[in-house]
Amino acid sequence: MNFADRDPALRPLLDSLLSPADRARIEPVIAELGAVAADEIDALAATADRNQPQLRQFDRDGQRIDEIDYHPSYERMCDLAYGRYGLAAMSHHGGVHGWETKTPAIIKYALSYLFVQSEFGLMCPVSMTDSAARVLRLFDPENFPDEIAALSSTDMDTLATGAMFMTERQGGTDVGLTDTIATDHGDHWTLAGDKWFCSNVSADVILTLARVPGQGEGTRGLGMFLVPKHRPDGSRNAYRINRLKEKLGTKSMASGEVTLEGAWARPVGDLTRGFLQMAEMLNVSRLSNAMRASGLMRRAVRESIDHTRERVVFGKPLFDQPLMRATLLPLMVDAEAALGMVFEAALQLEASDAGDETARTLIRILTPMAKHTICKRARTVTGEAMEVRGGNGYIEDWVNARLVRDSHLGSIWEGSSNVIALDVLRSMNRKQAHVTLVDTFVTRLDALTDPAVRPAADVLRRRWEDLLERSQEILAASAFDQEAAAGAHTDDLSHTVMATLLLEQAQREIAAGLGHRKLLVAHTYLQRLLTGTLLGAPALHHLEVVADGGSVDADTAAEAFAFATRAEVSAGV
């Protein structure tokens, strides 16, 4: 088993989106991690899930230590994620996997996508470590060079892991209610307050928000601070881990409740912009959530494909039975579409960091769109995959139960779905980001010239025009009606982005001589976008190619488009 080899979408996307030199350089790592994730990491993850971290509050002499004891399986996964594969380091410096400069963003997300198909919990600390280094590098690199180096180290002896302690009991969604107080001591600050949900609670470098006296109310009054695990003199910092959370999923990773008891801290960047700086960390974590949800979907789909091919019912493999095919097909196209959107967001994030203003606006809306839609869909895909396996899927001996448990995290952490939809709405109101989104994807559709691709491009162009009109109608409505419409409209935008990306990739694969498989997938996704169903989809008769890769002829892909548009007319009638 090799997760990369079993993914029909991954390598063709990398072929299309990376330079030839970058693509050649990363291939051995993709091949290796695909195998390691399917074997060693998968076994380690199952063990770590059963052997959860333990809080040790006191040593044998009764001294308060608040240490977390992890099972060796989790520690070995840390070696692989941070050390061998450099998942938290590659965005910050050269020297990882042969790159002289930092690694292209899409490679980080591709490797993380493979890793997360076996281990979800650890990828939260990996993401926060990566994001903490990013925030310090963006907003205060002169004052924190040692911390940035430690957070982006691939040497386990010098590595520091990161965390974001932001949520308080009374102020989760409404961060402006944060009441942790910061006190200035001249050469440092101290923080006092309670943090209610602290993941990677054993982190070495913690970024948090606290209220700066005299700075104002709400989020205006919040500054960002770095709280190290140890003070400069080597003593443990003054915060208490009260207990660990008993979570539904991500059981391998420790989340806890923390009381800051005059904890030693240093301000980060401009104290008057603390919340805006923390938003940068949140946004990168939100994209990571979408990536992880995409990985869970791929793993769930693969489990379902393998099970239904092995399971014979009434003399025929389940995979060959029509109703099961109708169950599997939407799961397959959802997983493939999600990966394309994650990679698109990764490319736009990299362009934004390089100073592209259009990309900066796009990533402002694409990130919450991806988190909202992909994370929600992952819950459905993993749940359907559990049912496909039947009773065994409900038993912890198989991976399905863990996939379902973990899948619910993405829609909750770093902002629940409603919070995220309102963030999309905010980007529309403040940045007119929907106009940039529509202009960008219409322009890209207009550039698709292959005759096999062009008909669907015309349909999607009209859909984008309708969505622009709908967006303007929403923004012209009352604040109440705007907010009520935000969730459904976010999904409409996301699905149209994914349909456009599938079609764009289909033209690339046709040009590369890979045939019309991707176009079949794109037309199938378009059918559901237009009609809300895949009833009667021609791809049901070519499910092997959708599942495994390969090629179909142009006529088959054209038949899928013709069926989609006929079905749209029927649905309208």
C-alpha cells in the first residue's frame, strides 16, 4: 500500500502546478511518504489513539511540574513529521528536501495531506508550530530570531513546538470578550487569566492574546504576547495546566485548560494590532484544517473502494452493484475536488506572501470558503464510508471510527462554520473579495480553449455571472438577511470554485496526453452542481477509472456533459 500511488488526483496536479525541477525533486519524497504513511505512521497512529497523553501535575516530591507524558508512538510520529519530513520547517528556510530556499507551499500541503491520512491529531501541533513561526517572522523577526529558528528546526534536540492559547470560557467566538490581563514590567510583561481550550498544551512557544490596560475595549484592547514554556533563567513559567480535555477525536494530541498565574511574556509586534496579527495565524490554521479534511476524505474513499471490491454480496462484489456505485461516486468526486481547492489556496497564499495584491484578496476569501465547505463535507464523506463498511466500520479495530471522530474537528476549531461564513461575508463587504474571485475565475475559464472543455466552461461562466449578481443582492440586503444567507452562499461559491478548478485541470491533463478522465470527473461534479444529484451519471459506468486513474475517451466525457445539461433542464421543468 502506498497512499500516493492509490491517489488518482495527486500526482497529475503536482505535474501541472509545479515547475519540472520542483516536481522531479519532490517525487522521491512523495513516493517515500506515501509508503511510510500507509504502513509505519498508520500503525503508530492507531497505537497513539489508544494510548492518550497523560497530565502529570506533580513530581514525586510534590513539586508542581505540569508535564505531559506522551506514548512512544506519538513521539515517533513527531520525529517523522518535524524531523524527517520537515512539515513545520519547509516554509521558513532552505535545506529541507534539497531546496536552497523555502519549499513551495503546494509541496508542504501535498506532504501534509499524505501524512494526515493516517494521523490527524499530531497535524494540529505541526500546523500551529508552522503558523507561530510565520507570525513571528512576519510581525517581529528582529526580536524573536531564536524562537523562529527553534520553531522551524528539523533537529529534534533543538525543535520548539508552537501553540495558540486564545479561547476563553466566555470568549470563544467573540474574542473581544477576552479578559486575560497583561501587566508591563519594563523588560517583560506578565499575564493573568484563564484559557479554556489550549491544544498542544505542552508547547514550548505559546502565542496568546491579553488585554493591555488603557488600550480600549473589544479586540482593540488586545495585544499579542509570546509565553515561553520556561523563563529566561530556565525555571518553568507561571502557568498551570488544570486538566486535559476528553475529546471526541484527535486523542493522540493533548488539549487542556490553562491558568496563567503571572506568566512571564514578551509582546509580539505592534500591541495595538494583536488581534489582527493573531488573525494571520488563524487563517493559516484554517487552510490547514481544510487540507486535513481533504486528507480524511481521501482515506475514507480509499477504505470504501477497497472494502467494496473485497466484499461479495449476493454473488457479486459490492463495488459492481449499482446502488453502491451511486453511493461511492459522490464521495470520490468530493475528495478530488477538495484537493484541488486546497492546492489553489496554497498557490494563492504563496503569491500573496510575494506581494501579489490580487492573490492577497483571493486568499482572504478562499481560505474561509475552503474551511467552511471542505470541513463540513468531510463529516459526510467519512460517515458514509463508515456505513459502506457496515458493522465493522463502527468498530474501533478499523480506521473508519477514528476518521469520523477526527472529521468533526475541522468545522469547529479556528472558528465554527457559522463564524467562517460570516468571515466570508466580511471579506465581501470590506474588500469586495467576491468581485475579485469572480473576475479571476471567469478570466481563467475564458482561457480554456480545448473544444472538449469549452462547453462546460461556458456553463460555469454563466454560473459565475449569476453568483456575482446574487452576491450583490445579498450585500444590498439588511444586515440580518446578509448573515442569514452567508452559509449557503459560501458553499455556492466554494462548489463553483471547485468545479472550475476541476475543469481547468482537465484541460491540462488532456494537453499532457493523460486522456479525458479528469474531464469526466469535472462534468460529473458539474452535474451535481447544476441539479443537486448524480442520479444516472455516466461516470457510474466508469467508476474504476474514477477510483484508480487511467483514461476514458473524449466521447465518454462528452456524454457526461450532455447528461448534466439535460438533467439541469429536467430539474428546471
